[in-house]
Amino acid sequence: MADPGSGPGGVTALLHELGVPAFGIDLSPEMVAPAREAHPQLRFHTGSMMSLNVPSASLAEFHRTLRPGAPALLAFQTRHYYWRTAGRVIALLVEAGLALTATVGREPMGGESRAGTFILARRP
């Protein structure tokens, strides 16, 4: 399972601990380097979530790479430099053809300065 926008690798590591074979992809080499250092048993690659190199550039890429019925879980900090708000991410997912399953907000944790959001969507 790809963890696009994996940052320092925390979600990728959690997926691994839960028994999900996962690898991380992040646009920033400055995020990939500490992810590799903190989680040497996992794979992390520099790349864009907007152009996934897995078995065409927008959030439609998630739709393309998911099997019918497959879930996509997005975890991000609200008002992050690119995504900005949960509402905007939901709109992009729906526009890309994914069906919204659940949205959960959370307060900042572990020294974070921003609240976070989890969005579960599914390819119809």
C-alpha cells in the first residue's frame, strides 16, 4: 500500500505495525531522509502523490490506482500549506470520482501546531 505524502513516516510505520505492507512517498527529500532514518525497515521514495508510479496528475490519480471498492485513507494537518481545509480535500476526492465514507477531525498531538483530519473514501 502506498502512503502518498508520507512526511516523516509515522503513518507508514503505523500501517506496517498493523500488518499492512506499506511504503512511503513524499515530494520533499527533506522529509524522506528522516523517514528512512527513523524507520530503516520500511521503503520511502521521493515522488509526487499527483503522479503515482504504481501498477496517469490530480487526485484522480488515487481513483486510477485503486481497485473498485478499495479504500483510500488520507491523514493530514488542517490548513496545511497545500490542502488547506478538510472541505477542500473532500471536494477534490468527490470530483475525482471517489465516494466519501467517513471524516474525523482531531486536535494537535505530539507537538503539532495544527489540528488534523482523517478522511476515508472508497473507489465505487
